[in-house]
Amino acid sequence: MSSEPESRKALRNARRILIKAGTSVVANDDGSPSLTRLGAICEQIAEIHRRGIEVIMVSSGATGMGKRLMRKHGRMNMTMAQVASLGDNLNLMGDENPDKRDRSLSGEVLNHKFFDQVVNSNERPHTLHDSKKTYDSACAAAGQFEMMNLYNALFSQMETSAAQVLLTEGDFRNEEHLNNLHYSIERLLSVGIIPIINENDAVSANRGYTQGDLFSDNDSMAALCARSFECDLLILLTDVDGVFDRPPSESGAKLLPFYSQTQSVGIGEKSKHGRGGMDSKIAAAQSAVEPGSPCRACVVLSGADLNAIRSVTSKDYDPKIGTKGTLFATSGSELEKQALKEMEISQSASTESVSDVARQMATAARDQARKLQTLPHSDRKSILYAVADALEAEKDTLLAANKIDL
């Protein structure tokens, strides 16, 4: 696109931005941090920060980093005899699923008391489901320190400082806690420090909240923070390019530049590491820009794109980067009206483009039919038989194509 839509140009005036990086963006499949993506995110945030724009970050990924650390220290605390007896099954050390360990390793091989100490099962009786939640909480506590060390190392290279803020759903219900939280965030921003927010899983036990709770994952927490801390814009970084009209893995899936309140889309599977999914991100985006919220826009886009944040927040539009992601806007706002207008123009242009192609094909078919009529009867007969033979030979291909069209 050579020119930027007016609805996207308006986002470049935002003065306070909240950026949420999901687990699928922060971490690789094995739970290790993705230095490429994290480096690009920190670099882009530093660019925004240097322009005097206030930035708040919500980051996932601590649990994945903590699991690697827990496994590492679990192995280090084993005796040499235990290491030798476990052999190839050493990779299961510290696994949060006791049943999985019991199935994979014999009772004679495992020192069950040792594994009980790893997951604290003697200290807190619980079901297997609760055991996993509690284990994840311990992993999150272990991973927070590693994650913040990494952010500190990356931001310090760009002469930018960050601070950690851990919170729970209860902090938004307690007036005194909420006032303290507001003061802390405002004070940090006023001196140019970037708050990095995450849920305090060591306290909340990563339990997954019910419908009546304030947030159920970091997507909805980011939306709540965007509203509570009066952000102009929320950016949700995920593992796909934005919201599609159907799961992006399906053939023919189209990226939606704007998501209207009446939109209906097909939702694919969520990423293997995070608690949320695209359904969660759509709900969070709509919650962030609900009427009455100071947050007027949200953009969902891919954190794997190393120019994702820059495409939305840089001072000037770069045609080489283009317009990315899916925009959400407050219902009834001028921004929504402008985005809807642009969507109608785009759909009209697309329809006209298809009509022009169809008209050209029809004209070409008519011209060739006239040429066919000027040929001798024997030539026309041979040509028509050849066409019929070709149709018979490609019958399966044609029927399959027609089925896709239908």
C-alpha cells in the first residue's frame, strides 16, 4: 500500500501505549527466550521512548523460562547414582505431571521422595490439575528473575531502564492496592522508566479465572491495564499476522485490516505455551476499547515481524513496512467511522477489480467464438471434440475446483 489509511495515521499521535508480548512471541518452542524477537521488541520500544512517548509493557514467558531453570536445578540436585539410574529418562526430571513420570520410570529407578520435594506435593495436598497449577506458579517465580535480567540486559544496551510490576486480580479489587498501583505506574513513567507488568503467579497460582473475575490471562490483563492506566493505544503481539476471517492455516484465509463489532470469524487453535488464543485476544481488544474507556484503539499483529510495533507507532509512515495487523476501535467513535469507511471503499474497489477481470474474460471469449464461427465445419468439429476430451481428462480437477468455489 503506497499511502496509509487515515485510521492508522491517527494512531501515530498516541502519547501513552501499552504493548503486550505473548508467550508465543517471547519464547521459543522449548521455552527458551527468543532473542531475535525480544531484541526487536526492545529496540522498537526504545525508539518510541526516545520520542517522549510513554510505554507500558505486559510480558508473558516467565513460566516457560522457569521450567527450564527448575529442570536444570532438579538435575543438579540429584546424586550421581540417581543420574546413572535414570539414563535417557533424565529429561523428564522436574516434569509437573507425576503420572507421566511414574509411567515412564519404574518405582525401583525413581526416588519418589526426591520428586515429591521438587513439586512440594507433601507440603500441599492437591489433585493432578492443582499440582500442575502449583508447579507452574513455582516455575513463574523462578522465571521472573531470569526474564527481568534479560529485559534489563536488552534495554540497557539502548540506554533505557525498566521496572518490574507483579500484580493479581485482587489488586484491582482492593482500592488501596489499586491506588498504590496507579501511583507506582505514574511515578515510573514520569521519570522515564518502562514498567514491565506480569501476573504474580506465585500468589495467584496461575489458576485461570471464572467469568466473573477481572482477567483470565495476560491478554485480558493487558486490556484491563490499558483502561486503568489511561493508555491511548494497546498493541497485542501474537504468533499470527492479525485476525483472519477463518483460521489462518486454512486455504483462502484473509487478514482483516479492521475488526468491526458485528464481525464473525473462525478461530483456530491457541498456541501450545500460552493460556490465551485468538478468541482471547479478540475479547481483550474489544474490552480495551469498550465505550467509556480512555483506550481508543487496539492493534493485533505478529510479534515475529521485526517491524510490527514500528509499523503502528513510528513518527512517519514507511511504505516499505506498510500497514500491518488488525485494528479495533471504540464503537461509535470517529476512528471507527473512518475505519468502516475505508473498509467499504476497499471492498468496493475489490468488487470492481473482480468485475473488470470478468468483463475482460467475457470479451475475450466472445472474440474467440466469432473466430471459431468463421472456420470450416470440419475444423470447428475437431476443435470442439478436443475441448470435450480435455474436459473429460481433467474432470476430477475441475470438480474439485468447483467444490472450493462453492
